[in-house]
Amino acid sequence: MQTLQMPRLPGLRFGRSDSEVICDHLENDLSNHALREDLLCQGHHRIHIVIPTTVFDCEINPQLGGFTCPQLASALVNVIPEFKRTGIDPVICLMPCEDTKRARAILAGRAVHEVAHLLTARKMASDEISEADRKNAIPLSQTLGSPPSSWPVYAGQKKWATHEASFIRACLHLHSRMVARGWDIPLQLTGNWHAYGYEDIEAYADLLEREIRIAGNSPIRQILDAPAPGRFLELWTSETSDSE
Ligand SMILES: [Zn+2]
């Protein structure tokens, strides 16, 4: 996640790429199925996925797979016409994918990752910017143009910062719901897990398997409010206690 200032954005360009078509399918399955209960609970209508190159007129760092924060929605109020009618709804940005064979899996993995950030934020979409956020804010164009490792939100933080246990949990619940909708998404595509210090994301998935089965389609944010299974937390604690 990242804080930002409200940018002046150019209008949408025309022409639809394969990535945009895949993002439409992702939007539909997230909005109407995997995230439906969470959106209803927060009074939202749907989730929007935008391809940064179609809405931001700036250089975008090639390392960036996706980007979101609750305030992104209000930054795009002039770009997503529906917001004038519905009020703001959550938004994630996904980088287009050139790998045509794996584009569906890669974009779906990125979507699960970015939505998990919104699921672990205080709100999924917000037009509130706190004083602390404002102080740390850098222009969105600068954020998108620089490698995520240089973003102020990660400065001096542990390598798993913003991808803590609750993030893993949200990600695994959402991943399982998207797989149930027919998306074939290897877990490795849902995060840069080794870089965050996690040896084996499959081990976390195994320890959460029962919770995921029992939870059904309950709002994921509600699931996160209850304590995580003990062994899941133990694994996370053991992986994060002795590393920098
Ligand atoms: Zn992330």
C-alpha cells in the first residue's frame, strides 16, 4: 500500500488489450462472487481494475505488477465515470501482461494480491487522507515510476511489511474463492513470498485449509477479525522472529 496525493489525470485512451479483457472477467468474478459479501458489508457496488498505462500518463516501473491503496479510488474519481453516480468503490491497478500464454494466471495472481491489501486495510475504498499520510505522500506518478522497494511505506521496515499474517490469510481465502470460480492461479503468482521471508506459501495454505473450507463465502474481513488458527500463526511467528 502507498499513500498519495491527488493527481490530475488524463482521460481514458481507447482500444482494448487482452489484459483489459482478462481484467473485465476478473472484475466480474471478484465483484459478483469472491468479494460479493465484503463489498456489500462495506456498502460498495463492485471492484474496479484499471490498467495503469491506460489511465496514468507517466513512466511505470517494470518491476511493478500491481498497485493499490484505499485512497486510489478517490484519486481516480475523474477517470471512472461510474463514481459520479455510485460514489467511490474500491480500485486496484494491474500492470498489463505481455506473456499471452500465462496472462490469465499472472493477472489473476496480481489481482488476488492487491485485493488482499484492501481487505487488510481499514476501509477498502476511502477519500480520507490522514495528516500522517499527507506528510508521507509523494505524487502517484513518482510512485508508479519507482521500484516498490524504494517507496517510503517500506523504508526501514521489515521485509514482510504490509504482507503480514493477516495479509497471507486474506490472500489465501481470496485465492481459494477465485480457484473455485475456475481461475487456475499457482499460489506462487499471488506474491513475492520468498522476498517477504516466507519459505513455503503452500505450508500456510495447508494450515488454513480447514478454515477456508468452513468459512464458505463469509466476508473475508469478518474472518480476519477472528483469531487465526494457532499453527498458522506459529509458522508465521517462527519465520519472522529471527529475521531482519
Ligand atoms: Zn503487496
